[in-house]
Amino acid sequence: MEMVTLIHTRWPKDEFIYEPSTGDNIDDVDDLSAEERGALYRTAGRPLTRPANRKRISGLWGTMMMVVGGPIRLSRFDHKLEQQLLADEVEVEFTMNNRKVYAAIKGDVSSTRLYTTIERYRANDGTVNEWDIGYVRMVGRDTPYGLRVERNNSVVRTLRNGHDGICIRVLGGATAQQRGILIHEAPHVGWVIGCIGPRPHGDRRAFDNRPGNPADQTVREIVGELARRGGNGSLFVLRA
């Protein structure tokens, strides 16, 4: 039986900041010194010894592959699965961001497609915890999370007047916050807090919040593939 599997990675780590005043993404913030980063979150002249007083919307770029084919039980970077394969499985190899991904699949791969994703990263004051997390996000693991298409979601409907609330719920999170994570349209990263926003591969623009924008089209494309196969699927978040 054919199904949809999404494989997601945040490697290599690639941070950006959305600037509401211009509607643009500032994409050169990975190599800032501690002093330069601290200054981003403070008004001009405010010492770095004082608490941050300027809100920033920090995000992470990611890559997602949609695999249509047999069910995938196990997926990871770099290491072949070998003895972990079950009797009715074969190992398939994908490439994401010039890095090998190995998966145990029961059946064949019919098609693959790549997307770029956005997620929130640092807290509004620029901080992260000891696990490099500012906002909640799904953690990496070799086994999949479940996916379920949802329509009329009350939170997603707030994107704009007339939005139908279409989204994909991620199932199997370890905490209440993780169990609230969705995959949904995000014209810019300010629209995702914990959730994942897919868009066309390589497109790093902030889009206008209007029906049919590229993020809207991408989510509906994935939802369509899931809906044609019963509305359910799986998601792998790869360990870096």
C-alpha cells in the first residue's frame, strides 16, 4: 500500500531573522559574534550587560523531502541500516543537502520532491536553552511521527479572512507542546511558533499573506498527496 512519508532536516543549521518593518528575511546571521548578536536585540546605545529590549523574529531554514511509495519504518543520516532491515524491507538511499539519507522501506519509491521549510528558532530576546532550543520543535529521532490531515483548524484559520484552516497535525510528540505542532502555510516565519512551514525548494522570500501564495500552494500539494492515500502519513525528523 502506497503512503506519504515526509523526511525533515535542519542540517546544516541556517538561521535567519524576519524584519516586519521591511517584510524581508535577513539571512546573514549565522556567523555573528556574541556582541554582534546581542546588539541585534537591544536598541542603539543600550549596553550588552542590560537585558534585551528589542524583539526579533528568529527562524531556521530546513529541508523536507516528500516520499511517495511503500511505508518507511526507519530513516537516518550517513549510516547504512544493514542488520536492522526486516525480512520484507529494502534499503533506499536519498540525498538531502549533499548528505546521504538511508531508509528502510517495505516496497518501492514512486516519487520524491524537495521543499524548503521555516521554523521559529530563538526566543524573542535572542536566547536558547541548553539544547539550543528557543521555541518548541519536534526532536530528531530514527523512527517516524504520525501525520493526519486536518481541515478547519481554528488556529490556522486566523492566517487571513476566509482561510479554510487546512493543515497537517504531527502525531506522537513527547510533550503537550509537541503534540500541538502542525505543518501549515506560513507566508513568513512570524506565522509559526513550534509549527513547520513548507514552501518551494530554495525559495527564501517572505511572501504576501494572500490565497495561493507559494507557501499555501506547497501545503495544499502535500495535503493532496496525503488525502489521496487516506489522509494519514509519517514524518521523520533526522538527527543531525
